[in-house]
Amino acid sequence: MKSVTTAVIVGMKGTGKSTLLRGMARKATRLFLLDTMREHGGEVEDVYTDAHALSAFFQTNARGPWRVAFQPDLRSQTQFDAACGVVWELGNCLLLIDEVDLWTAAGQMPDSLYQILMLGRHRGINMVCTCRRPANMPLSWRSQADTWAVFRVLCGADIDALEAASVPCVRRVAELPRFQFLWRRHEEDVTAIGEIQPDGSVRLIKRLAATMARAAREEA
Ligand SMILES: Nc1ncnc2c1ncn2[C@@H]1O[C@H](COP(=O)(O)OP(=O)(O)O)[C@@H](O)[C@H]1O
Ligand SMILES: [Mg+2]
């Protein structure tokens, strides 16, 4: 895998986050989808709801390729931690976590996730999470994220949090129509507006020039 990424997809409920996440999953050959709301089962070949069965599968299939979804019991932090542990051991994969807010308390995250966030890069673990409340994300996570997709967000605290993470033009997201999002890649200094299609593919609406991005930042 080339450059390892830590991406966050943000937005209010129903704005298109999970659809974008599914689109990102499509091409991955080592895919681990942590399917918090149990809505992506149709996307992969193997779906597990039990951490023991999941571990057993990887005992014989660690090398891959595999496309696996894990649907932990929402009340079980242990299952979530077990899944993160499995991904950590596997390395070299795409980890997608839908509705990560359900596993992280305000400003805090479990150690199992923190390890992947801070050190997963060295193990080739790409991570993309969907999140409703960026204001609740730990600061270390916001500063670690190199890629952002921001659908409509209205809450001022969330917009402030994104601004603090240097997402340019982020004040615009309050006006975005449903299914459109602000796309930001820090590394290449790319800022754009995209639109998610029902099949999970993305249509580019417009690129925002870096200078425009700066201008909007200063204006805000
Ligand atoms: N471009 C689109 N046009 C119409 N419906 C869409 C589009 N993109 C997604 N949807 C549908 O909108 C609903 C909400 O999208 P979803 O990705 O689940 O939002 P979120 O995860 O942010 O709550 C889903 O039923 C999805 O299939
Ligand atoms: Mg969703």
C-alpha cells in the first residue's frame, strides 16, 4: 500500500457519510469494516458478529485477501477492543469504522483505537472513520487526520473543531445541500466540493484553489 491515510468523514445524520464509506470500501482487497450500525453486511463476503469467530477466521486467513465486516454488540467495548486488536495484528489493510462516536466518549478514545491512530501508519493500517460530532474527537486525533470529508454540519462547536484542524473553507459546510461534502487533503493541499452518488461513487463539483481556501479562512 502506498501512502497510509487517516481520514475522517463528518456530517449530521442522513447526509451521506456511510454511503461515502461504502464507496471507499469497494476496491480494497484487505478490508476490515467495523459496522457499528449493522448496515453494510451486503458489501463484503464475510460478516461476523462474534469476536471469537472473527479471530478464528483470521487464524487461518491472515494473509488475505479478505473483505470482512464485524458487527460488534453495541454494549460491548470488549468486542470493539478485540476487533482493533485483530486489525493491529494483521496490519496492511483498510480499516473502516462507521459511527465511531458510539465507541468514543467526549474527548477520549479507547486505547485500542489510540494505538492504531498513533502507530498504525507503521503497520500499513489505513483508517477511515465516520463521525457525527468532531467537537468530541480527541485533539490528538484531529491533528493526526490527513484527509477530511465534511458533509453538512450545523453545530458551531463542531465547525470550530474542524477549523482548529485546519480544514479550509469549513464555514461553508453549514450551507451544503444534502449529499455534498467539502473534501480536504492536507498533504497535497487540495480542497474541493464533491457530491456522493447513491452507489457510493463521487462526483467532483468544484475545486477550491488553495488561495481561495486561504482567503476564506482569513475572511472567517
Ligand atoms: N446522492 C444520493 N441521492 C439520493 N440518496 C442518497 C444519495 N446518497 C446517499 N443516499 C441515501 O441517503 C440515505 C442516508 O445516507 P447515509 O450515507 O446512510 O447517511 P449517514 O451515514 O450520514 O447517516 C441512505 O438511504 C442513502 O442510500
Ligand atoms: Mg451512517
